[in-house]
Amino acid sequence: MTGGLSRRSVLGGMAGGLALSSVAGTAWSRGADHRERYVPLAVGTGGGPAGSDRVHVLKVGPDTAHTVLVMVPGMFGAANDFRLVARDLVAALPGVQVWSFDRREESLADRAGFAGADPLGYYLDGRYRALDPAASGFAAGWGLARTLEDLRTVVRAAARGGSRRVVLGGHSWGATTAMAYAAWDFDGHPGYRDVSALVLVDGGVHGAFDGTDAPVQNSPEQVKERLAAIDGGAVFDMTLSGVGLGDRAESTQIWYQLAGWYAHRDPDGRSVLQPRMPEALRPAVPVTNAGLLGVLVDAGFGWPNDISVHSGHLADSGDVRGWVDTGITPIGRVATAYAGGPEPAVWEWYWPARLSVDLDVTDPYQDTDLARSLGLRLRHAAGLDVPLYAFETSYAKGTIVSAAREVVANSRIPYGAYETDNGMNHLDPLFAAPSQNTLTRTLVPFLRGVLLA
């Protein structure tokens, strides 16, 4: 995902510590070998509140798989980004399991209200535990180095001591994170040696985002200014607040999950959220729960490319207008993903500003003086020697694939696979109907090739 009105791919109180996230398991196909499980993994200390020294992965597919695709979500994205794509990939590729990575900051969110019968009051009346940025100085240190050390715990667990192959990928800034991992120096060990292939979905390095409307902010002067703001207490990015659904770091994410929750459980019922919406965003006619979700996510309502999909439109008539699917991404699939379980979710509440700085500085994909000054160990880009798949939508206007080609040309990568669908917006590949999802249709043969290698 990205930060809605920012450059990147985008769609509480700590007193007494954080409750540990539960381990949720949901069977979705016959047989104990095909399950969906959301599991914690202990990682190194990061100075955060109790319960935050762990990451989670959503595992989809058989534990007997001999290849694991580990996927990293983008800015403000969380593990449920990939649940539907994972199901489709596992169904098409026996022997593959998909792990979707939730960064440690996902443990900061209070999702308890989504386990109840009616979460509206819990969140919109402010009864949830909100995180105070002023009391969250620990997040100033949650940059790319912290994320990659955490991700390596996941990659090693997926590899099971070398008995399984690991393919590493991500969406948007998650793809950038995967590329950073591949070039990273883990105490003399190049990250790319941990993986068998790389999968980039609408993201990457080497100018991958140049075609978007917001350029990289990684000049020394810009970085100095951004670090000063973090030192001054601006430890979380607030870009999603620009959507207009609230001014807290988590406000918009809560609204999106609420909209998905009600649309998933009662799609044809009259929207319970519509009366609570800010007047500027409130539909002028009564709509259903599914209709309201459509209003919040469909590109036809003017949302930026990076937080919208091609789904359909409101019904032309009716006392309460429902949603009509006419696009590649049915609103029911968006609702299934956005609703969450309550864990995992699609939207991360608290995105560390330091991680944004580090990912911008990663974009040149070189071991520069600036990168070294930030503790970024990007020392092995030229040594990459595993296959690469890159997929782009209309989001960056062609620079995702051109940047991927540059990565391949400047490394020892044996071959690259490049795919484009300009009929998709940035989030469509995550939720589109399987029959119309160019991502899954083209990624399957690439992964099959990795399996047969």
C-alpha cells in the first residue's frame, strides 16, 4: 500500500503495555495441510512497549511446501494485503506456501474492537487505545536496518535450516525493502544468498517511483531536515491523514477497516458509517455498506492511483444505493481483505518516519556516503545472482519495469521477467478477481520456473 497523498504505495495508549497479538488460524480448504495461520516470531529488542519485540506472518498454504514466497507489504500496508493473492497462488502452484510479513509496528495497533459484534462505537467514539506520538520516541530508531533484521528472522524461519527455497518479494515500498534485503550486508553475508528469486510488485529501486507525482526526497539537505523532524518528535508519517477521515496517524486506517468490516458482514444493509462520515466525503444519497466501501476505494470517485481500485459504481436508483461490480476488482474481495480477522489487517496504523527516510536513501541502490551515514549496508547490489520478476500497473507510468531492467543490467541476475498492466491501479493486483488479475496470471509461470530450477 502507500500513503494516500504521498509518494509511496499506500491504500492505542501504552499504559500497562500492549496486549500480545493472538495467534489466529482460519481453515480455508479441506485438509489440515492447507491452512491460514497468523503466527508471531520473536525478534530483537527495539525499545518499544511490551509485546512489540515480535513480528507476525500470515501463512497461507501447506506446511509441507518446499518453496516459500515471503511477501512484504508497502507503506501503511499489512499482512492481509496478500491473503487473496496467496490463496490464488497456492491453488495454482502445489508445493508453494506464501508468508505475508507484518512489521513489528503492527503490534502497536489496538484491533480488539474488530473482535466484537459492533466495532463502530469502539473506534469512532475513541474507546480504543491510541498511541501518543509524543510518548513514542522508540519509533525514531525503527528504520530499515531494524526492519531487515526482523525480516531476516522470517526468511530464516521460512528456509527451515536450508531445507526449503525462499523467494522474497513485496508490493510498492515492500518491493524496495526486498531489494534492500538482497543487497544488504548481514555481517559479511550478502542478503541475496538467502533467497532463490526476487518478486517486485509495483515498486523497487533505481528510480522505480520516478513516474509517480512525488519524487524521491533523498538529497543530503532533505535527509538532514527529515531527521531533525524525527528528533523533534515527528516519529510517525501522517500522509494518510490527508484523505480527510481524521487527523491522527491511525484515523484513516480505522475508517477503511470499519468500512470493510461492515461491507463484509452485511453488504446489502444500509450503511451504519455514512452518518458518521465527514460531510465533505459523505455520499449525497443513502448507500449500503458495500456502497460506502466502494465510495472509499473506487478510482471513479477521484481517489489517487495508489489507494484506489477499479471496482464499479453505485446503483443508479433505489432508496438505498447498493454497489454494482463492473471492474476487475469486485467490492466483495476488497471487503474480505479490508475486514481483517481482526488480525491480520490490510492497513498498518503507525508507519515510522525513519523507515521512510531510509527507503528513500535506498533508491539509488548504491553504497553511498549518505547511505553509510544512516547505517544502511547496501554493499552487494552488483553481486545479485537470482532471477527477478517485476510487475507494474499504471501507477508509476512505466518506471517500475525500466528500473528493474537497470537492476538486472548492473548485476549478475541471470534473467528478468517483466510484466505490465496499465488497466490496473496500484492496489488492483492485491485484490482483483483471479480471472482478471494479470499479476497472478504472470507470476505463476515465473514461480513455476523457480520450482523447476
